[in-house]
Amino acid sequence: MHPTSTKDPLLRSPNKPIVLNAALVARIHTYLAYTAFLTALVVACLCHYKKVVKNSIAGYPEEWFPSVSATIGDWYPERNIFQILIALTAGPRFGLVLFQYYLHYPRRPAVSTTVFIFGVIRTLSCGGWVYITSSDDHDVHDAFMITYMVCNLPWMLGSIACTPSGTSVRAKRIVVSSTFFVTIIPLVYFFIQHKVHRIPGAYTCYSFFEWGLIFFDILYDAITEQEYREADLQVFLGPKVLTVPNMPPVQGQPMESVTPDGVATEKITSPNVQDVNRNQTILNLFPLNLSGMRPALSFLSDVYLSYIFWSIFTSLIPTLFYFSVWELGLAGQELALLSTLSPVFLGIGPLSRWAQSRDGQTTLHLMECLGLLAFALGSPVLRLVAVASAAAVAVLRQVAKWSADEGREWLTVSLGCLVAALLKQFNHSNNPLWPFVDNKKIVYNAAGLALTFIAIYETHTRPTTISSTPAKEKAKVQSPSVPSWFTAALPLGSLLFTIHNLVSDPSTLIAWSWTGYQNGVPRGPVPHLHGALTLIAQCAGLFVPILLVPSNAVDLLTHPVWFIFGTLSTYIMYMYRNWTGYAGGLGLALFLMSITPIVLGRAVHAAKGGAIKVFGVAMGVYCLFNLASIFTVAYAFVPGGVYFRERTDCVLIAQMACLALAFRWSQVNSQPLLVEMIPSKMTLSFSRALVAVISILSVLGTLYRWPSSPSRPWKSGPRIFNAGIWTVHFGIDNEGRDSQQGITNLIRDMQLDVVGLLETDLHRTAFGHRDLTRVAIEQLGYYVDIGPGPNSHTWGASLLSKFPIINSTHHLLPSPHGELAPAIEAVLDIYGTKVTVVVAHNGQEEDPLDRELQSQEIARIMAASHPRPLVFLGYVVTKPHAERPAPYKFLAEDGKVHDIDEEDEDRWCEYIFYRGLYRTSYARISRGSITDTELQIGQFALPKHGTGVTNETRPARYLRSHKETLPEHHWFPMEYYGDENQGGVNGHFYHVFMTPLYYDLPENAVL
């Protein structure tokens, strides 16, 4: 034999043809078709929901789901998007018809020819009803639609007749086609109910079956992918395919078919040949010879998809807790948390094998995208359904991936977590792809989806690689015994929760340690300036196993000494505050990231004896820890919550106790790292580089946001300042979206120099570990005291100030029965004068003793600073002038302060009190869609330095005036005059009085 005859001449030809798998054409058709319809449906519901569900009989809410015709043909832009995508589908669709004819003709020439003709007519009629909509010409649209439906009968039945008996392709075609035709029966029934009997709601039922026909129609054509793959049907596009003389026939390889002109050739190759050449063919699909970059692209794709997993996984609980917040208790939607228990379905053998396959992973990845598309849904209920479904798929797919890759995913899943934390740092503590962030920032979601599809495509077309672990490394590592499923599941569940709860946002550990200001400087780290240190500690923690894995020394991380380090760090974080407590938190962050391969490795190895028990129990532990941590603060609103009240210490002990099971306490439970979990040297190299990049970017992001100049008041000339109080409802607006930007916009427009924000402690899984002050302080430049942290078990209070904060103290007000009430007592340097500002959130009226004790404590705090000027901004739940034990008189009389306007009888929860200042204006701004509570604002003039208020009698304090009699710098914005029907800005307007109230200064006032 000639020495070179064993090589394929195509590989040596400078004009090598393009090899196209027919199965790939079928797959592209399926993806494009489903994408076209689903995209149109999503966009239609987003842009014109009530219009597309409306018909000649009824509209929303009787009709609440759009038909196919209304979705694809009535409105811009969904119609145009759909038509563009369907146009892209036309080529692959004609290809399917042609390939099927070519494949079936030798066996059934007459039948295959008939099927081919009807297939062409069917495809053309599809273009007819797509591009001639019911709005353009209803009759023509219906004629093409009926033609399409009629052609489906010979197309489907003829294809079945041409398919060999006993094959799985034939069985699938019979099942899908039968389902398709059976679906027509209820479709016709509900159409008659709608058209003839004119029953409201019948068209929605009809629409479901109409969409079902679309689904089964595309699914039927998708079966051709399996048929073409089993037949190894390929298309060669390019120069004439040359035969090789003297080449021995390859086993199972028939003769090639070459066209006379050499432009296109179809051939059937043996499975052996296809497997050998598949990688080279796929790689050549990438232009500009990107095959050399493929390992790096593959690594980045894996990390990015891991980031997508964390994005969906961490968005579930904030999405469902929107309902709990509005109910102030269990609402029922909390059951959506159970969607994370989806790994129990991996006990179904076929599902498990499919989920671990490449096709299964790709399909599940695409299904996860529903969680990314949920941002387009306006209804919080629909958004929760989408996110919960996506989370269930994401967890199931991730667990299947862990099992299939023998745990090598520990590295990419850790890097994905770091990327998610980094992007939160860059995006004001919000993950840009969360479905509940500001839906006006659609560019983030669009870019995220585009990158997701690219990454999915890369993973699906990635060449199959051989294990990269060298044989000599395998020989060095002993095969460990299988650990107990129970002792493997508990550490994994605890690790997932602890990472999610403590280090998924770089500022959470800072919130745990924060205590305020002393002598004009923070006592500890500041969230928006020092969060990079948390990320660096996490990167260092992940760097440890990356360095230890090549030398097989990673088992050092299972030593009890390392666990003691983690436990000691946890103790310091919990018991201490400021920089000492934060140092303990950094140690814990390092510890958690370093043990990821150990914990995940044990779980994957134990899952060989039963994945359901290991991963199902692990996710159950994750759910239980979530509930326990939330109950420590929400104990007043949940059954049995009293047993969890302020017991974060017990939750932390339980977390560490579960993690302890992963460590080597004796030789019996010594479990060295599995050989299969050791990533390749190239992956380790990429990982080291990415860890370094993340660390550097976190520092650069902090330097970029570091304030270049001190904060300045809005109006630095006159000695006036605006102070406001707003209960912002955990940063979740009435539509279930993050409200940071809306809050910031109103603060900016009202030029608030001092702001008290209540219900702001969001560093919990329930609220997404967000910093509600971040947008305001970064865009507007404020000093900030974020108030008591999550380990103080309050709902939170924060203080924003344009003036330097000299000192601040956090108080936990007496709460023997109800929720803990936070308060911030701060001394501000306002134009050179020390002014005390108190921000407080009292308990509810259901606990009268709590309210009484809390009011007495606030009054004591205010009285203790007398005669210093003071502004109280608080939530106290009382009627004006209510007798004791209601809070009002405790505060006004015992606290030695004045009500901002005691004649305002229409108040219940928010109050502003003051002393030692001249009040010049008082405004109440409607809540809009931001929260459930209004914004109250008081404007104050500061007496000249060294002097006080000259006349504090009631007549001197109530010299009512009009804005025109005061200088313009006292005026509030004119744009906010209006009502619910007109005027105002973004739903905010002056209400109650329909205007701000203005007051003249006493004649002898000295400013």
C-alpha cells in the first residue's frame, strides 16, 4: 500500500470541501422554529399583552393567553421578529424535505415522491400564512393555514410509511403524529365554543391547543435529526471529491456518490469514519482558524454558563419573597423554594442518562434561559413561575453535570460564583441578569442572553476529548472507598447555603461587621469601598486547591486543623465587629472557597451509590438552612418562629457541624481527591489567570468608584437642608422589581441632604444580598451609615447624609415580644454646627408593650442630646396627639422635640420631629410604584453658628406662608404638582395637601 494512501486526500487538498451533517440541518431547523414562535410569544406578552389576548368576544381577564395568529401577525415588533426568524428557517426546512426524499427514494420511490411534493407545498403554504397575516387578509391567511394542515396528513403518514419498521424513528413519528391529530379534536371543539356559542374564555383554551399543534408539528420534523444521524447522511459542498486509488475499503463504508460537476456530493459514511472526522469538521466551522483558541473558548463558555447557573439559582428566593413581603407572613409562594429539590428526578434512569448526555445538557441549558427571559414578564406571579421552573432545570442540570464529569465541575462552578459576585460589585450589588432588576436596562439582559446562546452552542459543538489526567498521576492516587451518602450530602447542602448567604455579594461580610462612625471616620470597612477585599479573599481561597491539585496535596485541606481555622474565623466574624470581625469574615470566605473540591468530590463519589439520596438531601439541607436563617429575623410572622428568634449563632453552629463531616477526623473517613476530579493542566492554567483577573478587576472597580472629593450639600449657600424619611419596603417595588434607581431619582429631584431609609437590611438570601444605598451613594455622593447588620436581626435602617458623619451609634430598641426595632443616632456636621439625627423603625401596633418601651427609649436618646439641634426621622405607628401609651407624646414631650406640623392629622406611621432649628417647609410625596409608604420631607434652616432659635413659641413656629414669599432656594420642584390622573413624575406627586407647606421665619431669627 502507498504510504500516503491511508490519509484522506480531502485533508491534504488546499481546496477542501465543507462537510455538512444533515442532522445538523435538522437541528438548526428545530432551534430556529421553536425560537421564532417562543420569541414572538414572549415579546407579544411583554409589549401588547392585553391586546393580543383580546378577541371579538372578550378580553382580559376572561381571555388571558394569546392565540398563535394574534401573537405572530398583529403587532410590531413581535410580528417582524417572527417573520425574520421564520425566513431563516426556510433554508433548513427545504433541506429537510430534500434530504428525506433522497433517503427514502431507494426504498419507496412512489411514496417518497408524493411526500416530497406535499412537503414542498406544505413549506410554501407555511410562508403564506406567516407573511400574509389575518390582519392583512383574513381569508387568504386561513386558506394557507388550511392548506398547511391538510398537507400535514400525507407528509406525516407518508414519512411513517417510508420509515423502516421496528426502528425508534418510526415509533416516535407514530406517537408524535397521533398526538398532533388527536389535539385537533379539542381545538375544533373550543373554536366552536368561541365562534358559534361566543363563550368568553373559550378562545384561551383554543389557543393552548393551537400552540400544542405548533409544538408537535415542529417536534415531528425534529425527529429527522435522529434519522439522518443514524444514516450518517452528510453533504459535501466544494470541489469535486476525489477517490483514492488502492485504498482498502473501510468496514461498513459504501461507495461515494459524486456529482458530475463536483459541486455537491452526498455520501453515507460508516460510523467509524464519521467519529474520526467529526472533531475536525466541527472545528472548521469556526472562521479564521479559531481551532487553536478552542480550549480557551471552551473554558470561558463553561465559566459563563456556571455564572448563569448562579444567577438563576440566587434569583429564586428574592423573586418568591416579594409575596411574603406584601403579606407580612407566609403567602404560599414560598413553596417555590422546593423547585431546588429537582435532583430527586434523576432517580429516573432514562432521565438521568439523558440529562448527562450532550443533547440533554444543551436542552436543559436552553430551558434555563426561561429564567433569563423572565425579566420581560410584567406579572410577579408569571415571573415567579418562570424563575422557579428555570431554577428546577438549572439545579437538575448542574447536578447531572457534576455526576457526568466526575466532579471536575468544582472549578468552573466556583469561578462562576466569583464572576457573579464581581458583577454584583460592578452593578450596585445587583446581578445584571436577575429577572427582578430594572426592566428598563434591557441591554444587560439582551447581551446576557446572546452570550448564553453562544456559550451553549460552543459546548454543544465541542469536540469530545480524552481524559487529560496523565497516567502517572492516576497511578499516584489511590482509589478511595465510597463515603456514606449522608455524610456527603450534609456538607454539600451546608456549603451551598453558606456560600450563597455569606459570600455571594462582596459587601455582606462588611454588613455583618459594620457599627458606624467615630471621630468622623468609619470604625470598620465600608461596603462600597472595601468589598473588593472579600473577593480577593475568595480568589485566594480558590487559588489554594488550584495550587495543591497538581501535586496531589489537596487532601491537606481535609485536615482538622483547616476546619479549626474555618471555625475560628466564623467565631470571630460572629462575635466581633469592625475590622476585627471583618478579618474573621475574610478568613471564612477563604475557607469556604478552598474546600469546594473536597465537599463536592465526596458528594459526587457518594452519588455513585444513589444520586437521589446525596443531591436530594443536600438540596433539602440547603432549603432548611434558608428557612432557619430567615426565621431568625422573621420570627414574628411565621409559625414556630419564636424558637428561631435571634438564633443566628445556632444556625452558624449547624452549618459548621455539617461541614465538619467532610474532614479527615480519622483514617476511616479519609477520602483523597478522586483522580477524575483533577482538572487538566490547561484548565488549571486558565483558572489561575482568571482568578488573578477577577482580583484585579475588583480592585479597579473599587478605585473607579472611590470618591474623588468630599460630599457637598445640594444648596451650599443658604444654611438650609432637606431631611426625609422613607420606608422603602426592602427595595422591592409594587411590581416586584428592584427599586434602587427609582428611590435615587426621587432623592435627587427633592435634593435631600439627609435621608432616613427604613427596611433596608437586604443582606439575606430572601432579598438577594443587595445594598439598597449603593446607587444613591455612587451616583449622588453621600456619606452612609447602613445601620445594624443582618446579625442584629432587624429589618434595617440606613442614613444617607451630604454632611460629614462625626459619630454614629446603633441601637436595638426594647422588643420583648415582636420584631426587633433598629435605630441610628448620628451626629452630623451641618455647616459647622453639630446636629443630631435619629432614624428609627418602631414595631407594629400588634405589640403595644414593645411600642411603649421603644418609644420611651427613643425619647431618652433624644432627650440625652438636649439642647443640641435634632431631627427625628422615624416609623412609629401612632395617631397624632394620641395619649400614652401610644408613642406620640412619649416622643414629643419626653424627647423634647416639636412635631413638624401638629395640625397634620392624616398620619399614621411616618413622623418627623425637630428642635433647635427653623422649619421652613414640609412636603408629603406619594409613594408611586416604589413602595407602600410615602416620602415625608422637612426643610430646616440652621441658626447662625453660636446662636440658637430665638423664639420657639407655637405662633412663631406656625407662620404659614406661600412659596412666592420665600426665596426660590426654599421651593420644592414644580414638576411634582399633580394627582393620580395627571402631573407629577413617575407616579410621585405632592399629596394630602396637594402642595408643600411653607413657613415664614420669626422676625428676630438670626441665620
